[in-house]
Amino acid sequence: GIQVEQSPPDLILQEGANSTLRCNFSDSVNNLQWFHQNPWGQLINLFYIPSGTKQNGRLSATTVATERYSLLYISSSQTTDSGVYFCAAFSWRFGAGTRLTVKP
Amino acid sequence: NAGVTQTPKFRILKIGQSMTLQCTQDMNHNYMYWYRQDPGMGLKLIYYSVGAGITDKGEVPNGYNVSRSTTEDFPLRLELAAPSQTSVYFCASSYSVGGSYEQYFGPGTRLTVT
């Protein structure tokens, strides 16, 4: 079946640092989405990015579908970036997430 | 637009009881989904629907039932609740246009079965 793996599982940063989160998937995708789950449990859409690169403020994402991975970049991290970041392939197959903690 | 709404926000059930989790979307999306999220884990698909009258099983359908009589509503029914169904339940919807299935999530229902 389809496998989605995220790395690293945990990440601790000092405020202002940059980070890269990775999502590998086992088969070709036509749908790839990144979400942020905040400490209150809410799932927030970050990017819908089946291929190419998108940017939204301090966040950007790149998906290379032919090589079966996607990257989420967070620059100048803030404490409000803390939470769990999920990628989802084929709409419904979620990875286990990367738990990000940004310390002031 | 309210987006995707779910009720209730919290619920405690006794073993063997039944309940229905409600989900409504006002974005005219044709696809709707139910997921569960166990503590510290990712989301797992329970059931999904591609339109009114059409539903199908996801990864973990046992112990649940769904129906889709309208575009807007997609209720999830738990029969004979068990402690293993303690979880947070999320409903989502998406609109399939040109192969795009960008999902939007509701706020979730936290269910405890004791």
C-alpha cells in the first residue's frame, strides 16, 4: 500500500532559526498537502502542492513528484509555529507528522 | 462561509452505547471524509464519500457506519462503542476539480469511551 514517511519526527528550534521538514511517499502522487496542527488540535491548511514550489510568507514548499518527496521550509521560526506538521498524499494517506517546538 | 462544522465538540460514552457525530459543510464540496486521530499519531481514514448517495470504506471502517443523503451532511455513526474508539474524530471536505482534492477540515470531536 501507499506509504508516507515524515522526518524528522521531532524538531526543537530556537526562535529565529530555519528548518526543513521532509515527506517521502512510496508511489507517484497527484495530490500532496501540508497541514499544521496547532496546540489546540486544529488542522490548518498550509499548501496544496502536487508538484512545483509555492511560498506563503515565511513558509514555502517544494514537491518533486518524480523523486517522490516534498519539503516544507520554515524560515525565521516563531513560537507560534510550534505544533505538528503533517503531509498527506493521495488526499487521505497521512504521515505520522513532525512535532516542532520553537523556544523563545 | 462557516466551512466544515462538527458537533459535538466533546462526548463521553459508556461501553456499548451508540452515537452519531455530525458533520456539515457549506462549500458545495462533493467529497467528504471522516478520520480518526489517536494520541501522538497521524490521521487514519475511516470512510469517505464522493457525492450524495455514494460512500466507501477507508483504512479503519470497523465499528462505524456513514450515510450521505445530501451534499452538505456526512454523519458518522458509532454502534456499540468500545474503548478502542476513544479518539479525536475529524471531518473534512474537498472539491475535485481537474484532479485537485484540496481538503478542508472541521475542528474535530473528542470522544472518550469508558
